[in-house]
Amino acid sequence: MEASIIKALRRDGFKATAQRIAIGRLALSNHSHPRAQEVYEKIKAIYPTVSPATVYRTLQILKDVGLIQELGLPHDQSRFDSNISPHINLVCMQCGSIKDLEQPGLQDMISGISLSEGFCFLRQRFDIYGICERCNKKIDKGTETDQSASD
């Protein structure tokens, strides 16, 4: 992973500093779609002198070199996704969790649409917004409690 970070940075003319590599390693290994602030807090534990600006700038560089993608979400939440292959993001509007869903046939669907429309496919983003299973269970329990109290 480290070698691919260094290669991508250098290929696009960026210095592969220890802080950038550490930020890249964290962003690529974190599958919870972290916010920049979360990345900053974790990196600060390793590099106490790192600034938030360095983390934000490095995440943008990692996006620009194609290692991660930025997910602009409702309520001005920017999150970062290390999975750059075609997939579906299931976004919970209750707790904010994001789950990657690998859907067989999605790549074929995108390619087919691109081909039939004469569209040059560069990248995709497919988000489905709703309530995750964990939050649904909490809602169901709350409903059961409300019903038993009114009985």
C-alpha cells in the first residue's frame, strides 16, 4: 500500500513526505468513510505537529491522484472513500454510517449505459439514502415501547 501511495504522489509531481504517506495509509485502510477531522485526530497521535491544513490538503491530493474519492453528503459532510471501484454507498440518514455494497453487474450496467449513450465513463458515484439496519432496530424497539406504554 505504501509503495502505491508513493508512486501515485511522485507520478503527479507531489513529494512523498512521511506525513503524506501516513495520511494516505490511514485513508486507504479506513473503510468507514472518515471525515477529514477524524483523519486529522488519528494522524495527530502519530505526528503531534501535523496541522489540520496538511491533512485537508493531503486528502485533496490523494483524491486528485485517484487513490480516494470524496463524498459530498447532505449537511455539508465531506467523507472520504478508499473504494474507488464501482460500488453503491448505503448512507444512513439517522447515524451517518456509510456501507459499501459491491453489486454484481454494476460495472456492466455502467459500461452498457456509457456505450449506448456514447459517454466516456471516468468514474461513478451511486448513493442510496435511508436508515441502516442498526438504526431501524432502535426505531422498532422505540415503537414497541411506545405501543406497550399506551396499552
